[in-house]
Amino acid sequence: MKLSGSILSSKYSAKEAINVYDKTDIDYIHIDVMDGKFVESKTYTIGDIIKFSKLTNKPFDVHLMVNNPDKYIDDLSILNVNNITFHLEATKKPLEVIEHIKNNGIKVGMAISPETNVKELLDYLPYLDYALVMTVTPGASGQKFMESMLYKVEILKKTIEEKGFKTLVYVDGGVNEENLPLLKEKDIDMVVSSNYFLSGNTKEIINNLKKD
Ligand code: DX5
Ligand code: ZN
């Protein structure tokens, strides 16, 4: 299971969180970009992300919680960004966004918020590198894991298997020690976490999970 460490934290500044993750075996650093429109909060600008990229060689996993994700893609593509996730709910032209991300040589993922029906995502599966199921309401770290979202994972995994697609399935929000066994059982390909990874001994938590 791949691990992506989110830098949204009440304990550390973004810079400190990046420095903490940099010393671990984490696969990606997860940057939650919020525009104050798609979600209420506002976080990092492209300028911030350029600064972050100078602090680490770890690849970035960028989660765009923004309207019109298209306008962020070219700027991100010149940085060490491995994945870009955008929300199905945030654009009227998902296929164009997918194409744009792919044309920049970046892995593309589509996220769905808890209120979105998973069936809306199924048609896009053949074009995506991964689907991301939100297990909290987008906008903040430290929320409670919504176990009721796991049926979406089951439907996605079943469809992917039946149709022979290569799409991976990621989960973001409220991941912790208690629900990780369940997520492993569901064969989730990558989990994102902030609160769990950053609240304890980050290096120990991550390096132990990577050994499993
Ligand atoms: C929520 C973000 C998540 C969040 C995860 O809007 O997309 O990536 O930072 O934080 P935890 O693990 O604390 O739920
Ligand atoms: Zn996220």
C-alpha cells in the first residue's frame, strides 16, 4: 500500500510537515489545494507549492479542491508532481481535465466527495490512473473517518476487475490505526493521512507501515 502524507496540520506548519515527511519512507507528499470556493477554506497557492518543492525531493501528490482545476495544471507540471487529483464535482469538462493532466505526463485521479454517487465516476475509470474516495467532507484535516463510504470502494474495485481496467483506488480522510486494517483488507492502493501520520512519531508510523 502506498502512503501519501498530507501537510494540512494543526501541529506543524506546512514547511515543518514537509521536513518531517522528508526523513521517512513515505511515497508522496500530499498537497491539499483549496480555493475558498469549492470548499470554504483557502490553502496553498502555486507560489507556495514552488517554495515547498525546494524543501524535498519527495514527489508531490496534489489534491485540487478547487473550481476549474484546469487552470492549475500547467504550473504544477513544471514541479516534481507525480499525481494530480481533481474533483468530479468541480468541473463541467472532466474529460478535458483528464487529457490535460495526462498530456503533461502526470498521473491523473478523480475524487468524489461523500455526497456524490459513485456511479457518476464509473464512466471515467478507463481514462484515470486512480479514483479517490473521500472518507471525510473535503476542507479540513482531523475529521472522523466515514466508514459508510467503503461501499464505494467495493463498487469501484468490482467494476475495475470485471472490466479489466488498470485504475487504482485511493482513500483520503480520517485514516488511522483503527481503520487501516479494514483498508488493507479492501486492497486500497494508497491512503492519504495527515492527523494520524503527524500526530505521533511520524517516522516510526510510516516506516513500520511501509515494512508490512
Ligand atoms: C481533506 C483533505 C485530506 C486531509 C487528510 O479535505 O483532502 O487530505 O488533509 O487529513 P486527515 O488524515 O487528518 O483526515
Ligand atoms: Zn487531500
